[in-house]
Amino acid sequence: MTDRSLGAAAVARPWSHANPIVDAQVIVTCPGRNFVTLKITTADGTHGLGDATLNGREMAVVAYLTEHIIPTLIGRDAQKIEDTWQYLYRGAYWRGGPVGMTAIAAVDVALWDIKAKMAGMPLYQLLGGACRDGVTVYGHANGDTIEETVQEALKYRDMGYRAIRLQCGVPGLPSTYGVSRDKLFYEPAQTGLPVENQWSTPDYMRTVPQLFAAAREAFGWDVELLHDVHHRLTPIEAGRLGKDLEPYRPFWLEDATPAEDQAAFRTIRQHTTTPLAVGEIFSSIWSCKTLIEEGLIDYIRATVVHAGGISHLRRIALLADLHQVRTGCHGATDLSPVTMAAALHFGLSIPNFGIQEYMRHTDETDAVFPHAYGFQDGMLHPGEAAGLGVDIDETLAERYPYRRAYLPINRLRDGAMFNW
Ligand code: KDG
Ligand code: MG
């Protein structure tokens, strides 16, 4: 077995103890929703998992991995995580973007899983050890009305959550982002063609402050309250909403405006002291460099799976730490238990962890991905198993074939396309 990562001209050194990759498989399964998982196996029989799920564009990542990445992995030393990351990022020439960075993330996380298993320790130990007792998470309370949402939030508080995201229906709109039929799970992707939602900024802007007023009335100051705008406001509208929410002290206002233009956040900052979170759709540090360096945000939500894996998210978190920005990683249901485990090891081990989103997976998903992490007292802990502490039951996974699904799209009342 040659070590491809040494390069063609390199000779094997007496101090090199390669553990070459001998196999890499992409597993697509749909236990209620689609997940793409990369399983890498090494010559010593260790295997590692990486999540490669990109909601609504799953098969693009499957093709990227199968056609373009896996052929370059076979024979490489699995221990060379950084070199492999650089090889896949710099070596592609067409670098960056959600598809490529999700594929790289899957390789990166699988290699960290392998390294931690080879070391015989849970990944967080390899990353430097725990900086805290557990990873504080926020749950999702939602309802068609303000009253229903507050009732749901009270249930979360009784389950031990110390932070709760509030999303509620907007009067006059048939459906709204974040409001689910099933109160324990929220799954926006649907099979068939994309569902069309309707949007009205003025109706929404009137509703959210009322929701927060009602929630503070019910909770007092006991719990942290969060809200996701889901990219729907202009910077000045976002500034207005942030200002209207200030009396209720939200933990954060998320994705207040689309973040392609990082400078747009300067406007929001000039108008409100409500903390801002952004980044779940970011693929790399370049999407948030200005936001972090200028102190335009308080929480960076980039994730392991969509921002190039643990190796790259670590760079983002280090930059954020310099500027007193904390992490608040995305953790919706389209991020598989493999990503959740990776996020927990990561969050436990970094100094500037802020909060972790936690949307529970269904029982079917949990059965396909048996895992060591667990919830207690408003926190998740990754457990003490070597590696990530997550596996995939391939026989069970096969029982749930891929089903094409799309996220919804959004239109204004006059029919114009809008951000979802
Ligand atoms: O795939 C899209 C979802 O992950 C996203 O809509 C969820 O915004 C989201 C959140 O904050 O969890
Ligand atoms: Mg969000």
C-alpha cells in the first residue's frame, strides 16, 4: 500500500506510521428525511463517519464525493487531516461553495473520528479537553398563535431547557417559517416539488414583539429567548425589529437580513443593541471575516457540516474568539447525528462556545445513527466513547431509500419571489 499523501516522489520514512484509507463509501438514507453519510475505512480496520447532508441538494454532494473526492482518498494516510483538507480545498482550483465544502467537511469529520478512535479517546479530549461541563442548547417552541407558542415554550422549560427559540404564525399568512404541525419535530423539507409559502414583512414585524412580550410575561427572566428571522428583512427593517425587541432582552436575533453583503450588518448594528447571530448557510471563513473583525455580530452559526468540517470551523472560532464573538452552531434536523456529535465535541472544547441549536431527530433517525450523546439539565454531552461516539446501522439505513425533497420557496402577496 503506497501512501498517496506523501506525493509521488516521496520515500517512506522510518518514522512514518501511515494508516492508509482502503475504502470510502457514501451512504444515502431517508429515515423520515434524507441524510448523506461518508464512511471511511483504514488499513487497520478503523472506520470514521462524516455527515455530507445538504438539505434539498443532497445528490450534488453525493456526486462530488463519489466522482471527484473518493478516488483521491484511497491510499492516503488517514492521519493527515490538515494535509488532506488542504489537498481537497486548494487542490480543487474551483474552491469554496456549499457543495464542495460539505463534501470536504464529511472527509474531515470522518478523519477526526478515525484519529480519535486510534487514540482511544473521545474527540473532545483530542481537541484539547473540556472547557465546560456540557454544551448548553436551545430548543424550538412554536405554534400557530402567540398563546400556543408560549404554552409550547413552557413545556420546553419544564423539560429543563434554559434557552428556547420562539417562532409563531403570522395572522393573515397561511404558513410561516419555523411553525410545525408536529410540536416535537420541525421538518421544512417536503417530497414533491417545492411548497410555496407567502410572506408579508409588515404583518410579521407587528407579530414578533407581541410574541416576546407575552413570553416575558409568562417566563419572567428565567430563560433565554431566541428568534430566527430566516433572512427576510432589509437591514433597516432588521434594525427596527431589533429595537422593538430590546425591552424583552432576546438572547439573539438570527439571520436578520441575507448575509451575502456582510456590510449590511453595519446598518443593523447602528440601530439596535439586540445581539445578532448569523452564519448557518456560510461555507467558509470568507463569508464571516468582515462580520467578525468589525464586531458586527455576536454569534457565528457556521456549522461543522457546511463550513468545511472541524478543521475549518476551528479557524472560524479562533478568529471569532479574538473579537469576542461566540459560537452558536446550526443544529436543525437536516444536520445528522454525526454532525450533532461533532458539534458537541467541538463546542465542549473551545473557549468561546456560546450556545448550540438542538432540534431532536425522530426515533427512526436515532435508530439508524446510534449515538453516545445525551441531554441533561439543558445541556448535551457527547459521551465518553472513543471517536465521535456515533455509528451507522447500514442494514437499517438500507430500509429507507432516498426520496427527493425540497425546502419551500417564498413569495410576496403580489406573487414576487422572496427569500425563504
Ligand atoms: O435546511 C434548512 C434548515 O436547516 C433551516 O431552515 C433551519 O434556519 C434554520 C435553523 O435555524 O435551524
Ligand atoms: Mg436559522
